[in-house]
Amino acid sequence: MDVTADIADFTLWPFFMDCQYRIPFTKSQGGDVVDSRNRRAAPYPEVSEVLRHLHEEGYVLAVASRIKEGEGANQLLSLYGWDQHFTYKEIYPGSKIAHFESIKRKSGLEFSEMLFFDDEEGNRRELATIGVLQVMVRGGVTRKLVKNGLKLYAK
């Protein structure tokens, strides 16, 4: 099974990266991720642990985002140490269906084998047309949300 998260909109981090921050992102001397104005850009608190756990359990993880500022999103993924967990990254403007078609083509997985975590209802409706199950995210990805999403998927 493929577990996919939309990174740009309050799913893995609590901000609109391309609106509120300026690239490049770097690590401060204190270890925080900061933008070019030295503004701290922290992810949701449980995300690193959740991604690590899912990866260790053998889930195939992907990122699908319509964000315009792909360079900044990729910088954050790297600086947070999450690159190692994601097998597929589809980060560019456009249709979510195009993102998932690319993941399907690259992974060999069917849409029905994918579980998507996102905060946008419109994406849920769009992806339901191709058979991708979406879990609505409110306040970031958490252990409990993922556990409930996996139970929903199992049904």
C-alpha cells in the first residue's frame, strides 16, 4: 500500500510555505529550520515520528502537492530529514489526478492501493473519481489519524 500526504497545505507543516516564507530554507546554528528572513519553519510535532514509523513498517510513502514553490518544499523535506522516507515525490502545480497517475506509473500500484492524507475536501472529491481513498487532516498528521486511516483502508 502507498501512503501519500499533501505537503503544501497544513498536512505535514502548519503553514502555506509559498505564501508565508521565503526560500532558501536552511538550518540555523540552533538546529531550527529557518527561511531567508530567519523565520522558524517547524513541522507539526508528530510528523517526523509518523513518517519514520510508516517507512520502517514497509509502507511506500509518497508526497503529492500542487505547490508552486517546489524548490522550497523539497528543501523542507530534506532539512526535516524526511527525504529518506519518501519513495515518490510529485511536487508541482496541476491536478491531483496527474500526481497520482505518475505515482501509479512509477510504483506499479493501483489507485485502490493508495491512501491519501490531505486537508482539502476538493482533492477528496477529485481523487474519489479514480478510487484513491482520502483521510481528511485537521491540525496535521498524527499517530492517531494514521492509525484510523489505516483501519478505514482495511475495510
